[in-house]
Amino acid sequence: MTHIATLCYGLTMDESTTPERPKRLTATEAAAYAGIARSTLYRWVKRGKMPEHRAPSGRPWYDPAELDAAFLDADHTEGSGA
């Protein structure tokens, strides 16, 4: 899967320099990871474009791989009024 840094900035990293991706991100971390506002993240969740998971404590968390997929989808649909 293509990393957001590659899509946005044309950056590439080989396997030896790619840091391991965290498995769970808070809303603030997820928004920073994707380079979007938290309000955009919440909007994607509300519209069903991004899954939101809940920890046993009830706090939401987000999967970076799902953020990558949502970002790719949004890149193709946001401008079309979808």
C-alpha cells in the first residue's frame, strides 16, 4: 500500500528506513498522520468513509491502514461532490 507521504510529497522510503506504523491512533494523531483537520476526520467517520473503533474504555481509535485507504478514496471523491 502506498504511504500518504509518498502520495502528498513524492517521498519514498525503502523497507530499511520505513518506521513501523502504530496500530492505534487517537483522533488527534490520526488527523496529524493524514495531514487533515480533526473535523475532516470526524466528517469522514460520520459519512462512513472512515471506520472508527472503540477501546474498552469507550475512547475512539483509528487504524493507519484505514486512514491510508480513506485518504485515497477522498482524493478521488471530495472534488466531485460525493
